[in-house]
Amino acid sequence: MMWLSQEGQAMLPFPLVRRTFSVRRLAGVGLLACALALVPGSAFAQPAGGTGDGRDKRIAPTASPQQPTAGNTPSRSMRVPPGSWLQPRTQRSIVPALEETRFVPDEVLFELAPNVEAEAVLRRYGATLIARQRFELAGVTIIRAKIEAGRDLRAVLTEMADDTSIAGAQPNFLFELQQDSLSGTGTPAGPTTASSDPSMPAPTPGLRLADPATAARGSAAVRRILPPQYVVDKLRLGEARKLAQGRNIRVGLIDSGVDMEHPEIRGSVLGYLDAIDGLATPHAHGTSMATAIVAHGELQGIAPAARLIVARAFGGPQAASANGKSFQILTALEWVVQQRAKVINLSFAGPQDRLLSKALSGAKERGVITVAAAGNGGARSAPLYPGADPSVIAVTATDAEDKVFSDANRGAYVAVAAPGVDVLTAEPGGRYAFTSGTSIAAAHVTALIALLLEKQPELDADSARRVLAESAIDLGSRGRDPVYGAGRIDPPAALARVLPVATARP
């Protein structure tokens, strides 16, 4: 049956017209699909996570064809996970560079993944357990192990990087005390590779002051005739002592052994830990740092009323320098914080250490202030740690004329400067000596923070850094610079910033 239009043209019945139009539409869609199939897919596909700028040539479909997108419009793309070659690799292991030698070559420190047995991992690497210890500051339990003879530590650490049984691994790094020979001249030898049982070199002689001499014939008291301490006038200690002396403040000292019976230190050590061999052997460096902080005999320490929490983590000959290892330093730091030290002195330097950095961050979160030597590597040295760690206050050294110590490190991490050249100090056996370096400069800043804490116990690391910087005497280039930091410390000016106005300005 056929219909005619008003113009006399023949027309198909309406149902037949609708079916014919549908067929034509389907045919058109089919032709369009064929055309699209012939066009390269890259002309239409969007890069995974793409920007559409064509820079990323990898093509990843973005949605399942069965999954409707916004507006109920079906999507013809799909998202698939990238291949294993695109997955980021977890950095479980710290492998030292070939030129890095500041570590124990036959030891490894590692942390196990959850539910992994230590014995199985030790057998896999032919290693022998030395110690296993929990470090709360870093939030890890560390296994210290000795690797089998002949195995290269870098190769072991590389294997551990791909071992899912291990959560983290690194060398047992070596750190060096940052003090020159007691003559105040020369450059200290940098840290070198040592074994688990290093042989101790012969002590290096240092300049000693004269033996005791009586100030007046017939006097019952035996006193030394000592040169004047330029630090006393330079830091205006007379004024500072009228405001604070560090009373009731516990100062942590992680260093070599301290001669607790020296007249300058006697009665000031509240606690002592030997993290090396339990022998508590006195050493020149540790004794010198303690003297700078609490001397109360013939010398004037900056915080004579403070109490020391001493942890011996550095062993070596009776000279200015000695080596310390990551594991012992972590042990010492953990203990010192447990003993409620409010400020801790770290007068040593070495490579960047991930475990130590985590522990220092943990100490800062607990309100503990850490002060470190900037390092004695010289102007061209790479940053040294822990001084360059963001959790600590790094200190450089200056002389009696406020000139920077020639061997001091430079860098943006240097916070402030303090006297540290030809400083008169004490050493074991009741002797005295001159010493130079960023070590004793750091000890001076640690002691100043003890004074600040006496007057403002709630002071934290960031506040202490700000007070030191704002009260410092600007040196070198105007404003903060990589040589002097904010400038040389000024104890009375710093104390004035934490005291009530009526007290600070009598």
C-alpha cells in the first residue's frame, strides 16, 4: 500500500519509513566505525594521567568500557595498572658511593620487614649477629651484623635493596670528632675505613701547658699559672652569669670519654654511659667539651651549674681525634634522651646517615635541642653531618678577633658562630691545653642554650635557633651568610630575649 503526498509524490507507509531511516543510520555508523579503525589510536588516546600536550608518548586506556562515565555517556577507554617496569622502586638500602670510605666494611645495619625471622635473613647473607636493639627515637629495631669474610658490603647492600624481607639497610657509618690537635694547628685526618676490630694508632702528641706551679711560696693551695681565657671577655660571661648559670638543666654530651675527676669537671657529671666497651676511658676531646660547658675551677665554663649526661660513643687514642660508629651513636643518643637531657652536644661529623637523621628528628619532636659542629673540612668541603641535618643547630668557629676558623666548613646550614680557635681548656690527668675547631665552638653554644633553658624551660629547637640568630653579632657579609651563619653568639643579649623586661634590663 502506498500513500501520495499533496504534491502527488508517492510516499511509503510511516512504519516502513521509520525502519528505512534506522537502516540508513546504522549503515552510517558502521562506515564511521570503519573509518575510525583505520586511524592510528595515538591520535585520539590521552596519555595516562596525561596533560594532552603530547609530551608523554605512553598510552594507557583510562576507563572500563562497561563503566559509565559522568552524564551516563559510555567511555570507550579503560585503565590498566602500569607494568612492573613503571612501578617506583622502594629504596630499602643505602649503598655508599665508590668514593665514600667512612664506614665499617664488614658490618651492616638492617631492619626487618614485619613477620620476618632474623635468623633466616642472616643465613641468607652469611652474616653473624652482633647486636639487636630497639631505637625508639628512630622508631626502628636495628640488627647489627658482621658479613662473611670476602664479601663486598656494597654488593650485600645492593642485594638487600631487592629483598622484601628487609625494610631498610645501611652501613655502620664512621664519624670523626671535630677538633684539631691540641696545639691548635694542623688539620685533622678525615675518617677512614676501619674494621670491626681496628688497631689503635699511636697517640699524637699535643701541646701541654706547664706543670703545676705555686702562685706564691708557702701557699698551701697548688695552682697553675694559666693564660687568660679570651672567651670570658668575648662572650661577656660576667654579665651572663648574673642572669643564669644553667641550674637544674641536664646537658647531654655524646663524645669520647670524660675525666670526671678533673678539678674543672668534678661533681658536674650526673650520669655516664659507655656505649663502646664499658671501660669509660677518659679522652682529651670529651674532657675538653665538658670543660667548655661546666668548668668551675680555674677556668670559667659558660654554664657551670649545669649537670652533664655523658655518653661515650667514640673510642681511640689519647689524641684529639677518635672514631665513632652509627650504632654506638644511636645507642648513646637514645640513652641521653631517656635521662631527660634538654640539650645535647654533638661535636663530631661524618657522612649523611639515614638512621641518625630519623633519631635526631625523633629527639626534636620530644622537645630536645641538639647542637652540632659544622665540621672541620674546610671551605670547599661537602656538607658534614649531623651538622647539616635540619633537626640540629650547626655551629662554626671563630678566633679572638672574630675571624672564622680556616678549616671550618661553609654552607647554608651553618646557624651561628662561637669562639673555637686557641681556646684554653682541660684534658685528662689534671692537665690544660689549647684547642681549636668547630667542636668546642659547638660546646659553647650548647652551654648557652642551657642558660636559656634555665630561664625558659619550654624553649624548643626552633625557638632556640631564633633567639641565637636574633641576638648574634653580625660578622662577615651583612646579614646571614654561609661562613658565619647569623653571626657570633652574644650570651647576655640572648638571655635578654628570654627574660622578663624588668629582669633583663635592671
